[in-house]
Amino acid sequence: MRIRPAPSPNHDARPPGTPIDMLVLHYTGMPDEASALARLRDPAAEVSAHYLVAEDGTVFALVPEERRAWHAGVSHWRGMTGLNARSIGIEVVNPGHEWGYRPFPALQMGAVVALCRDILARHPIPPRHVLAHSDIAPDRKRDPGELFDWEGLAREGVGLWPPPWAGAVPTAAEAPALLARIGYRTDLPLPVLLAAFQRHWRPARVDGAADAETLARLAAVAAACEAAG
């Protein structure tokens, strides 16, 4: 993993006593690496992350981990808000849904895994707190999206990916409670929340529908989250 310094001015102090216990992954959603890096370092943009991972596997260090980078915006998880204060943000170069969304190259994903494992070795971040931007802002964001290899990441010890659900399939009426158990806010339309869940844990179908496979995955993820603590 090659790490290059590329300091961004877009950060401030974390609130005293706030733990670093979340890791949030994004895609850049810009036409190319150069424009993404420029924006993340532009003081007028008022946006940043701690790291940027290029498609060739190069990692750019933008903001020191002890500082609060401005990457999550309005965000919620497990009843907590303002998640910039307690998270580390990683931007992964990809044009995103607006500029030609495409698979993440193997070199890039290898660097993401190495970087995440390095961060997890320094901070007590539980698997259920390794999250997509779309998990914590489901009404605003789609990144890093359904092409991001969350299952492969979990196989490398980063995040959570439960085995297939072997119990009874929940009903659609049970979906909001399951989403809440996982950590999602529940004051949004159910299809919006289900689409965010699918992007992370059921990427083969991202339509916000409460079909049997999505409901079974909801039950599996909720059980795994609670088992992990």
C-alpha cells in the first residue's frame, strides 16, 4: 500500500471525549481522480475525507485521523447523529452513478482492504460500524454503491457479512424493526431504507422492494449485528 501525503485544509477538532468508532466508505462521484483530489483539498468546497484511494491502489492521506474530516454531512446511525465527529472517512475513486459507475479494480480494492485493516488496528471500530455513506444518509447518498465488494471486504476482516438466513422469513411489516436493529434511521419511506440496505447487503437487487430475499437478508444482518455487539 503506497501512501502519499496530500493535505486538505477541510477539517477541525473532534469534540473532546468522542470515540473514533466508525469507518465510512464513499465513492468520489466525480469524472476522474484529479478532479476528486482537487475538490477534497479545496477550502471553498468544505468537504474532505481522511483518505482517498485511487484506482491504481495509491492512497492519499488528506486529514490526520485525530482530526474531524468533513465527509459524512447530515448522518445517522444507531441513534447517533453528526457522524463526522466519531468516524474515519475513506473516499474511493469512482465516477459514481452520475458519471459512469463502474466496478472497482482489484488493485484499488486491495488497497482499500489494507487501509481499512490498518485503521481497524488503531481504533476500536466494531464490524457493524463499517458503513457505506448510503447507510448513514439513505435519503441523500448512493455511494459507494452496489458494485462495491462488501462481501469480499468482510472476508478480509473488514465489516460484517452474515451467512444465508436459515430461519423463518420475516414479513414486510417487520422490516422497519429489523432496519432499526441494524442501525438505520426509520423516519424515512421504507423503500428508501430498503434500497440503502440492498446496496450494502443485497447488491443483486437495488429497488427498495421488500421481497423474500431482502427480508431474509435483513433478518440475517440484524442477527449478526446483535451477535457482534
